[in-house]
Amino acid sequence: MIRIGAATGKKRTGLSKKNKPAIIDDFIYRLAFNAAQATFISSSGTGKIIAVNKAACRLLDYSKKELLNLRWTSVILNDSHIRKIIKHTAQQGHFMALVSVIRKDGLQLHGEITAAFFSDGRGNDRMITTIKNLSRDIEQQKQVDIKKEEKVAHNITLAKSLQKTIDTKNKKTVVRDINQALAKSDARLEEQMKSQDMQIANATADAKQTERQDISRELHDNVNQLLGASRLYIDLAKKGGKDFQLFLSRSSEYTLTAIEEIRKLTKRLTTDIIMNLGLIKAIENISRDTMEINPLKITLRLKSFKEETVDEKLQLALFRILQEQFNNILKHAKATRVIITLSQTKQFITFSLADNGVGFNTLKKSNGIGIENIKSRARAFNGSFDIISQPGRGCTMTARFPFKPILPDQLPTNL
């Protein structure tokens, strides 16, 4: 339920032309302060933060007073990527982007911002910005990779120990000791695998529950309030008056922002899209959505790929690789064209993304985890991974997987 009143908190029974802008401004500020995610309002001209909620103070580790003395560029890394997005989308009244969020202690977090532009009752241009912290998702992936590395290290240590035993004992003793060691090792590994499987199952269940709760909060705290604000402006516009066009314009802005929020929520349900519609349709959808909000031309070459013959788990891995590389391109490449190729032969499935961006030196070590995530997904399916790039010459990422067709009796029943 949305309640609108003057700053003093007194109940209002009607809206005059004189006090309408102040009441609308007060409503927008209430939306910001009551949001579950970190939210602040800043001046579009100077970037100075003029209002902030408690969630933003907690995320950024600043007091409210400290944040009100800063500009939004002090807490969001203002690189050329962000400036390009703002310039391209400012006329539409809103934008979304993946950014680096800077805390008071200098720690940088991975985040996603949603911003919308509006004018207050005094004609000042303002920007309301919401920050979503993505660092937790990235940290979970790191923990999965660490567990895999620990398992490999354990197996190497065990192999060295067994080899030392072989070198110091006679053949009969060695065979006996090896059998005993292998039996114990198999038992330990089986117990560890059962424990890890249980932990993964619990983590997966928790992640699904958290995802459902996050989507529910997004719909209630963000989309619901955006649509409520849009309806409020429509009701005000119905009353006519000199602010008729202004109210309709603001209603349109809030409706567009709500549409983008709903689109973001649907992207988080990609696994169901692949299971129900297939990998090709999922690639077409994400390519279309990416081109709608980014100055990017994407060409698809997918005709030779027969998804009905490929395991769904591999299809999902291919889509995750696409998402990861899309993120790298949008964040770093400054590309205007991307070509996506997915093909298969009797022996291999080949997946590549080529862009015309700024490129990079492949011999220089990268601090990011995006490339490592792609390599890890390729290794999980016995695949190979390769990147060809030079500064100023774009980048081509290629992943190749052995192709083992699904037998007719193994095909999903929904095909």
C-alpha cells in the first residue's frame, strides 16, 4: 500500500496544482528509502549524492552524512564503459550496467546497477540508482574451484606415496600394501564424495530457495513499487491540468524501468528456458536482449548445430560459457560487432565468439576469474579452450568438445 503525504507527515485529502510536485518528489524519495537494495538519489548534472537509504550505507560502509558529501562516481567506478552506456541510454530515461562498486575501505565489489532519470518539482534533473551486490555469486564459484583443486592435489599426494612404497618394498609386500592402501583410499574418497555430494545438494537447495526469495523481494520491493508509481502518475494525469504531459511522461519512465526489471528476473531463469525451448532459442533470446540495451551488432551462425542430439548438461555448459564471454565483451572489449558460431561434426562440437573490440595481450596474466570459469567448464566435459587476441585486433574465443550423440532411447521425452 502506497501512502502519499507532505514532508511533515500530516494527512492530505487532496492535491492542488501548487503542492503536486512536492508530494510526487516525496513519494519518489520514499520509494528509494524503503527499497531492500542499496539505493541513492543524485544530481544528474554534478553527480552529488543528495539522498541515500540504509541499505546503501551498509553495502558501502559509509555513514549517511559521509555519503551525502560524495558524488556517485566516488562509489561506482566511472570508467569509459559506464560513460558510454550513460551517453547511449540517457535519452531513454534509464540504464543498467555491470560495474565495480567501491566501498569506504577501498574494497571493490562486483555489482549491477539500475538507474533512472527524473526531474523534481523544482525542475532539477535527478538520477535514482539501485545497486545489486554480485560478489556472493562469484565467491561461491571460487569455492567450487578450490574444492576441485584440493581433490586433484590429494590424488597427486596419494599417488606419490604409493610410488615410494613400491620403490622400498618387495613385489609381494608392495602388491599387498597397494591393495590395502587403495581399498582405504577408495573408502575415504567414497565417504568424502558422499559428504561433498550432500554439501552440494544442500548448497543447491539453499541457492534455489535464496533465488526464489530474491525474485520475490524484487517483485515486491522494486517492480511492485515501480508499477505503483506509474499508476499514480496515470491517475494524476486523468485529472488534467498543466502538468498532464509531465505526469504521463513520468508514468512511462516508471513502466519502462519495471519492464527492464522483469526482463532481468527472467534472465535468471535461463536453465528452464534451455530445458523447455532448447539452447538455440536461449542464445537467440540473450543476443536479442543484449542488442536492445547495448550498441552491439550480434551475428548468429547456428544452423549446423543439432541440439536434439546433445546432452542437456553440455547445452547448459555452452550457454554459461556464452554468458561469461558476453560479460567479458561488454565489460572490457568496447566491441561493436560479435559473431557467435556453434557447429558440430561426427567427432566434435565447436563453439566460438569473435569480437572486433580492443583485444588484449594473451601472455599477460589476468586478475579476473571469467576466463578461468570458462576453462573450468570446458575441462568438466573433456573439452579444450583457446583464445586468440592482440591489442587492437579483437578477440576470438573457441571451445571444442568431443561429440557423443545421444542414443534414441536416451532422448528427453519432451522432444
